[in-house]
Amino acid sequence: MPQTLQITAAHPDPALLTLPWDVPLEEWPPEVLAALPRGISRHVVRFVKLSGQVLAIKEIGETVAFSEYELLRQLSRTDVPTVEPVGVITGRKDKNGERLEAVLITKHLQFSLPYRSLFSQALQPDTATRLIDALAVLMVRLHLIGFYWGDVSLSNTLFRRDAETFAAWLVDAETGQLHPKLTDGQRNYDIDLARTNIIGELMDLQAGEMIDEDEDVIAIGDALVARYNELWNAIHNQEVIDADEPWRVAQHIEYLNALGFDVDELEMTTDIDGTTVMIQPKVVDAGHHARRLMHLTGLDVQENQARRLLNDLEHFRATSDRQKDDIEFVAHDWLAEIFEPTVRAVPRDLRKKLEPAQLFHEILDHRWFISEQQHRDVPMPEVVDSYIENVLRDRPDEMAVLGLAPEDAELQE
């Protein structure tokens, strides 16, 4: 029976019509699927490679699909890290004319992994703590723009490497709501739900022997609450300083910058006798270092990657004795003489394993390691060769398609 598909999308791709929409998603043949590590979901999700990109397709009720699509579109107009919506397809029927669920289509986030895949790799012992830190930052950023998540969990988040840490991205906004401003009750509910869900997810990992059974998962859940409150209070609490200590205003701004937040507007009031000053940020936005690096070089990277690259830029500026030159000119030369040649020195087939900024960060780490080991300043070409052979070659790919057979990928129900 012919179908009457309705595709709702800002930029519909005609290639979408070539997919088997008359087949339930869980029965799609392996030849149309892209093999990716998948987390746990309430819905059936499949990945396909189409028109040179990888799409995530989620089978879901029509009303919820449209709601989530519109919400993701609103979030995509902010700087908050979320997956990019592609469209909604309705009007699906199987070969017998029976109605099939609508689907929500989003772009797969390259170089990202669900938390279960991260724990299946040989990662550092504090991986859980670093994921929790990333999720706390994401929650603060979402709450700052008035987004109530309603179902915070590791499962509804994707993680990308960000220097020695991780960056968290919202991948499931099914229960989300966007408000002009959140109440303390809404924020606290999100935090409490996040703590409960994360403890449960980590207990599940313990049961599967993916993390040590002696790991205190309740303490990790509590750490999320503590980290969130630390960030939120740093942004919103008033600080009282003596009027004769104006330097502390700059110190407070630098502290927020160190946490990764820009201060676009600051409110300052004095008491009656003028002996103390109260300061409080009025407009705060995340991504301080990432925006600065983007301005100087055009590189669009994660916050901690940007922090590391800016440090190397300053190192280049100092060692080339160019402290008095405009930073914009120095940044142009650093990009052309240091960053780009280093990334290009990695064979093309190995570059897909990590983002360019993460590659560069790890090469810098490797340079420090082998220089300490050999008690000399090892030249960068030698560092790159050593990194490729001793570190990168055995790393799993973290680009869009990981090279797994589709039948080996974990089903997501």
C-alpha cells in the first residue's frame, strides 16, 4: 500500500525518501545502518549514513516528536551544546497498511560517545568524576537559559573529549521545557533527579563489572550536586569587598573566567557610608576560552581544549619574543606554523580517531612526557611520530562511523 509521508524539516533532504519507512525501525536491514555505539533509551534508535553525514533516527509518538523537534530548534539558536534537529517524519505505514510511529531525526554528534561506551574502554579511574563535572556544567548552562530538563541522566547525554576532561551535550529533550526563567524548585528537582538517575546508572555499571564494585557511586551522585551548586553560586551570589580593594572585582571576574564563564555585565552597589562594595554578575555566558580562541584563530573547539590551545599560543608568543606584537598577528602565525602543520603531520586515515584540537592537545601532552623521560626538549616532528606509533595507532576511532559491524552494535530499546 503506498504511503503518504509527511516530512517536516527546515532543509529536507530528498535522500530521506530512499530509507525503508514502511519497516519498523527495529527491523531495518543492516545495509542501511551505520554502526555506532549506542546507549540505553526508552525508544528504538538507529543510525544511518545519508548524504555524507550520520543521522540518528528515533521512533517516538507524533506529538512528542514535534515537541522535541521544536524545542531542539530553539536550543540550537543558543550556545548550549545540544544535538542538531533535522526533522520529523509522520504518516508511516507498513506493507499491510498498519500505522507506524513517527520518527524524530537529528544529526549524530561526531566524536561523541554515550557513557556506557566510555566505560567499556580503558579509561582513567576518575572517569565517572570527570563525566559528572561535565554534566554539572551542562546543567548550569541549560538552567541559565531557562531550560528545565525533566529527565537528567547520563543516558540522555553524549560526551566529547575536551582536553583532559569531557564536554557534555544534551541528546534527549523529550521531557524538556523552555521558560523565561526557572524557579529554584524546578532547578532543585532537576538536580535531585540527576543525582538519583546517575547513582542508578553507575550501580548498573557496577553490576556489569564496568566499574569497580568498591566505587562509592552515592558519593559520585552527591558530587554532581556539590559541583552544580559551586558553579551556580559562583555565578549568582553577591560578593562583598572593601571599597579600598577594587582589584578584587577583577579577581572575581577572573575566577568566573577560570570556570569557563564570561561576564558581559556586572552590577556594583556601595553601602551607605561607601566602605564596602557589593558585586554581582548580571549577564553571564559560558565558553570564555572557546570564544576567545574562535576570535583569534577561527577554531571552533571545546572549552578546555581552547584553554590548552591558548596556553600554547602564549608559549609560542613568549618563545618567539613577540610579547609586544598584537595577539591577532601572533595567533595567525601560530595557526599557520604550529597548529596546522602538527595536525597535518598525522596520517589522514588516523586523523578520524580524534578531533583536531584533541589530537593537538594529546600531542602536547606526549611532548611533555617524552621530554621528561629523555631529559631533553624533543622536537615536534619527533614527538608526532612517537605519538602516532605509541599512542594513536591503537586508539579506537571516535568519528561518526566506528567501523563496527551493524550486527555487533548494541541494540537500543
